[in-house]
Amino acid sequence: MQEALIQIVLYTIKENYRAEKDFYSSQLSINQDNWDRWKNGEISLKPKDEQVIINLFTDYEWMLVQKVIRNATFFPEVEAHPVEEYLGIKFHVAKKWVNSGSAELAFQQENEKESNEKHYKKNSTILRIDMNYDFWSYKDRIELSLPGIIQQQIETEKQDLLEWFKENIEDHYTI
């Protein structure tokens, strides 16, 4: 198993869940021993559990993960810092989409199930950046995790999300 994949998955879990245990116990229904063995490359997950891992990412983000994994096999600097590589390219693409004028930005609406579940992080908000290609069912999405206070500030100040992104995203999204 690729170490780059494991590092990116662990980062993404920490970004969305309060603890790894909250993820593997609630989403995969496995114990800590099996989780540790998976992280060490000693066992594989069941296909349905692999799908849960993939679902941590949007389709576009999963494609970026695959590219980082591939590049980690060829470039020592990517192998040494796969999470930074993944976040950097994800942020770079998101900015390009927004600057093109074709992207749609919105904060993720809190799902009722997620709001009632104790294992999800509560102090962050997800900014969704969608690129629509005007072709039925083909749309790419990148999600950026930001401090929850950002959404409240924008809504309170009635600031346009696109304007806020262009002026402030560099200050609030760290790689």
C-alpha cells in the first residue's frame, strides 16, 4: 500500500472527524488493531470499506490523490510530503477555477445526520467550489475546510462569497 495514500487519508480524516477512532469505528466498524494494521500496510480493507475511504473525497479530489500517489513513486520531494502536495494542487486548482469566472462557490449545507452525529468536527465549515461543464451529470467539485467562523462572518457582514474568496482565501486556507 502506498504511504502517500495513507498520509492523505489520515489528514482528511483529521480534517473532518474529531479523532481517527470516530472514523474507523463509526464508518468502517473495525477495531483499532485492524485500523493500525491497515495503516501499516499489513491488511487490506473490504471493498465496501475501501469505498468509504474513497468517499472521503470528491471525485475530482480522488483523481488528485491518485496523481499525488503516482508522483510520490517518482519524486522524492512528493514522497516526503504527499499531504502538502495534495493540498497545494487542490488549492491551486480551486483558485484557477474561481479566477476563471466559471466556478460556483457555496458553503456546504449541514446534513441533518451529520449535525446529530457526535464524531464530526463542529468548528469547521466546508467551502464547495463547483466547476460545471454544462453537460448533464458532469461537474467537478473541490471542498476546502475552513474555520467555521468564516461562514458566520460572511453571512453577518453580508459579503459576497466570491469577493471574500478572492480577497481572503490565502489568509485562511493554509497548506
